[in-house]
Amino acid sequence: MFDALWQDLRYAVRMLARSPGFAAVAVIALALGTGANTSIFSLLDAVMLRALPVREAEQLVQLQGLRPQGRVNWNFSYSAYRDYCEQNQVFSGLLAYSTIPLSLSGGSGVAERIHGQLVSGNFFEVLGVDAIRGRTFLPEEDQTPGTHPVAVISSGFWQRRFAGDPAIVGKTVTLNNLDFTIVGVTPSHFNGVVRGFKADLWLPMMMHARAMPDLPPDAFSRRGLSWLYIIGRLKPGVTLTQATAHVETLGRQLDHANNREVEERLTLTPGDKGATWLLHDFSTPLTMLMAVVGLVLLIACANVANLLLARASARRKEIAIRLALGAGRRRLVSQLLTESGLLALMGGAVGLLVATWANDFWLWLKPADLFLPVTVESRLDGRVLGSTLLLSLLTGMVFGLAPALQASKLDFMTALKAGTATLPGGRRRFDLRHLLVIAQVALSLVLLVGAGLFARSLRRMQAVDVGFTPESVLVAALDLSLHGYDSSRGREFYRLLLERTRSLPGVKSATLAATVTPSPGGTRMEDRAEIGGRAGRTEIIEVELNNVGPGYFMTLNVPLLRGRDFTAQDRQGAPPVAVINGTMARRLFPNEDPIGKRIRFGRDGPYLEVIGVAGDGKYRSLREEPRMCLYEPFLMNYRHQMNLLVRAGGDPKSLLASVREAVQTLDPRIPVFQVRTLTEQVRSASGQERSVAALTSLFGGLALLLAAIGIYGALAFFVSQGTSEIGLRMALGAKHRDVLRWVMREGLIMTLIGISIGLAGALAAAQVLSSLLYGIRPTDPITFAGVSLLLLGVAALACFIPARRATRVDPMVALRYQ
């Protein structure tokens, strides 16, 4: 068997070497299909499939609470964590962590915002992660609050901030104005337990007072304060079902023991892939893209199968001689499959190069997250390489089996006789080559319709009125809570910062805002609202809240429908005021002038006088329906973290250096972070839709190209095989236009049949995609008609080239050849 395989392999290499053009076209087509699949699979693996790089990750589980309304709670109090550690019987260890922002200052570098994790002392022990330099945390560093300012840093942070200093252990890093001693460095492959998030460093839980200054002093003892995520490692032999039953019972027992009403049911989910929101946000688009690149690969396979069929027809006499000399059909099929398998492996190898380039391209297209350093490590590891090898072998069987079986059915007596091919236009039935071309056209139309729908949906989304003018506005975030500022000092800092910023050259206006919309991270309040003068009449409403500085509406060009903007007089000690948006005014004050009306939220809240009505906008996403929004003056309701918004007379990024200098002049310890333009902020709100539209358009264009090549190849083969009949017809008086029409009709009939089948498939696929579209119906007639005409036009061009060549056949030469 191995001798036969070796002979087949050597013969396949010789045959492909004799037809380099055929081999190159087939390999390139397969490389594009295989490379696209490999690249998207590597992204899917990074987001959904790959386990954490820790010891026996399959034993990890994550604790969560299920509330009666079906909502999931991932956060727990420190007291609950200690109870679960002490009383559980199914875990060999439980760890707790919280992701936190930190202010890094000191040294030669400028102050910057970094992200780390506050972790329990057994964090690395439970995960089974050892330090590559130094050590991880000791048990005594997890006992007494505030006594051990130590840190374990990531390998990436070590390289970036300290240039890989081999003597890093024992050095200090200044975080939130406190020096932490570096005791260890983690391996390069470990970035924490949150998928898509690279932690720069880890601090002991006992340093929470300095790492998380917003936490109350009794954070360790208050049971109602949930701020920690918990991951456990199952004991050997304990199943997830057994552990879930145990923690559910334990949760009820602890609630009763602490005289707490049972608010949620404790349960477990697999934790081998870590905690991540990427699964929720990207699983559907990535699964859809896997289906798209799968269709591209099918089109590539159909293309190569058509090439193999044409090549088998050209080798009819060779195969006939083999059969005449006694070769069995099984042996012929084996030889032909070896050739297709070799082509598939070559295509897979080149496809890996395509995937390596494509990975960088996909990450460039990924939606930008302006608020958390999201990183998806898409790499071509052993899993991806194995899947590519398997995919290559499978595609070799898919596109090679049918041509091999058809070629081996040859009647060698007929094949050895000279014969003529049938010219397109004669009466014939559709064979496998026709069906493959029709399949390519149909699949291409499905992909192109999907790309067209996403492109039109994106255009509709980008045309949405966000409620303000984002052009020429620079946004920069600051957080004073990490540097010990109280509300009085913080108000003074922001007042001076606004004064300095407004006096900068090129600045037209400047203001502050707690939330820059549209942003999913805004503040939402759901409470009982009471209108002043309407005794006993209250209702529960959901409102978006935003604390903004003086001149906010003027700086962003938010239209004020009634009333006025906030001023410097709307400060602490003045009567509480608010500005509401138009939707809130229509909801709470129908057919009334809201100016001067008063609103109170909750029984103990102060009455807020409405001083203005602002235009509606998009607050959390571009897809949202109109919602109520309430603005409060920042000077009355202080927040440590605010966004500085600066409207420039020209390019807003040209002001960045001046803004940083103004901040550093006031306090060099405070980092300026999340710097972006407001236009970028708005674009990021449609980042996922833009990525999907770009990728589907790219793959749709690739499918269109492959389909055009398939039509051209099929007709070129028909013309080359029908040269003698073309010469005979032309010798008998056929005109050039007749030959042109015959050949064009052959290709266009296949195209029209493919379009008809593809339209049915596209209608079905569009219904599945309807939830991802915005402002457009899945049966949008413009998209369907436009794509059909585009495909028909490209097909006509692909038909015209071989048809034109057919009209140039010299009848005398063709007859002499015959």
C-alpha cells in the first residue's frame, strides 16, 4: 500500500509540474479559501474555544448567582468569598479577583493609566501559574490589610515599562502614589483570567484601600457590597453537576445563617475559558463569518473540481490507454485522488501564509474599545495548524472525488477514437461541469446579498442623528480618585483645568462630562419619579444620567429646545437644577411647558428644578429607541472621573500636547487617558457592524472573483474542445455574431440558473441575519436586484472573453486540425 502511495505521489508531482498554470490557479483558489477559514477559525478559537493557559483548566468553574428575573450576578462580597472558602466540600481552592484601573507614576516615564487585578493571595496557586522570575504571593501577604505593598507584574508590562530588566525583582513601581515592590513576573502566555483583557500586574487583596480608594473602609465585612469575581478548582473526581448541587445548598444555608432573605440561587458555570464578555458580543458575528468563509471554500472547491474535470477530459486518451492496458478503476481513482490531495495540501500550506497576513488585517478591522484594553490573541498554534491540515485533506476529497470517479468511468474504446466536442448551443444535457458553475454562482449570490445588506445597514446606522456635532472635538479622561482628591479639591482642580484649557490657542470652548455618548458604560437609574405639585402621583421610570459642566450643550452643539445651559452659578449650595431631554419632557409633561417644573427621584431625593430641555440623542448605542435622559450640573454633583471635551477650531488632535501640559502643570501625577476624538467615539459605536460589513464585503468580492474565474474556465474549455466544430460552422456560413451568441448564451444560461437558485438561498439566509441589520429589511429589493445585476454583469464579462476568442477561429486551420 505504501509503495503504491509513493508511486502515486511521485507521478502526481510530475503531472502537476508538467501543468504549472493549472497547478498555480488551483493552489491559489484553495489557498484563498483555506486561508480565510484558518484565519477566522483562529479568531473563533481565541474568543470562544481556547482554554486558559493554566494547569488543568478543565477543573475550573466560575461562581454566579441567578436572580428570580433571570438576571445573572457575577459579583460577590468578600465575606461571601470567605464563607465559601471555609465551608465548601467540592473545591480544592477558591480564588477571588477584581479588575481595577491604576495610576502609574514616577520613574522616567510620564504618568499613565494602566489596568491590573486585585487578587486573593492564593490566586496563582489555584490557577497553577508559577513566576518566571521571582515568586508569586505568600500566605502572609493575604492576612492583614495594608501591610504588604507588593506586586506581580506581567511579562508584557515588564518588557514595555522596564525593557526586560533581568534585575527587576526587588524594584519598585509607584501606583496610586504608593511604592509597590515587584516580587515576580508571570509567563508571557498568562495575561489573567478575563478573556480579551491583558492585566499589567496583580496586587494582593489586602491592599484594596490603596488600589481601590472608592471602596468603603468596611469592604471586607459588608455582606451587601458585591465587588469580587470568584473562580474555583474542583476536587479530583467531583463533577460539575455535583458541585453545582453542593454550592446551591451551601448558598441557602449561608443566607439563612446570616438572616438574609434568599435573593438568588448560587450556581456554577465552566471556567476553563475564563470570564469574558467577548463571548456575548462576538460569538454571533464570528459564527456567521465562519459560515461565510465556509461558503467561500465551497466555491473554491467547486472551481478546482471544474478545473480537474476539464483536465480529465484533456487526459481522456491517457486514461483510456491505462484502462486498455489493464489498470483497474480503483487504481485510477487512487492516482487521481492523490493529485487532488497534493493540490489541497499545497493550497493549505499557502493558505497558512494567507492566514498569517489576514490575522493582522482582521485585528486592524476589529471594533475599537475605548474604555478597556481589549486584546484578542489570534495565533496559528497547534490546534489551528491541525484544523488546517484536516481541512486541506477534507477539501481534497470534496473537490477530487467526483472528477476522479467520473474520469475512471471512461469507455476506453470510444475515447481512443477521434471525435469532436459539442459546441455550446447544440442540444445537450447539463453535466457536472455545468452544475459546479451553477453552484458557484448561487453561493456567490448568497454571500454578495449578505454583504450588500450589511453595507446598507451600516450606511443607515452611520446616518443616524446622534444629537450633537462630533466633528472637531477632542475627548480626554481624568480620574482624581486614585490620588487622594476629595470633592473640594477635585472641584477646584477641574475649575482650574477648564480655565487653562479655554485659554489655549485654537480652543473654541471646553466643558466636562461624566459620560461621553454614545457609550454602553453610562449611568442608568430606575427609580420612582415624583413631579412637584402632583401629590400622590408617582411612577417608576428608567433614565440615563449624565453629570456635565458649564457650557456642555454649547460645546457639543446639542440643541436646547427650551430654557438654558448650565453656568458656573449652578454649584454646590445653589438650588438643585437639571436639564431633561425632549423624550423625558414629552413623557412627564405632555402638553405642558416643563421649564420651572420640579422632579424628585425616590422618597429622600431633593426636588430638581427643570431649567432646560435638550434635544434627543443616542446615549448607549446607535440602535437604541428614544430614551429619557437627565443632565445634572457637575459642580453640584461631583465625580472623581470626568471627561474633558474640547472643541477646536481645526484638527482636535493638535491640541493634545497642550491639554496634557495643562494637566501636568496642575498635578504631574495625574494621567490623561482614553484620549480620542468625538468622531472616533461615534465610529466606535458602530465598530462591530463596520467590521462585519467589511469582512462580508471582502469575502463576497472573493466569491465573485472565484465565480467569474469558474465561468471563464468552463467556457474556455468548451471553446478549446469545440474548435473543430466552430471552424466547421463558420466554414458553412456561420457569422461571428452567431458564434459569439452561442458561447455567451451557454455561460449566461448557467449564470441565470445560478442566480435563481441563489436568490432563494439568499432570502432564507437574510431572515437569519435580520437581527444584525439596522434600518433595513432582510428582503430589501434594492440589495437583491443590485447584487443580481452585478453578478450578471461580471458573468457576462467572463463569458465574453472566451466567446470573443471563439469568433477568431480560422475555419481552415480548425478543419485542417480536425
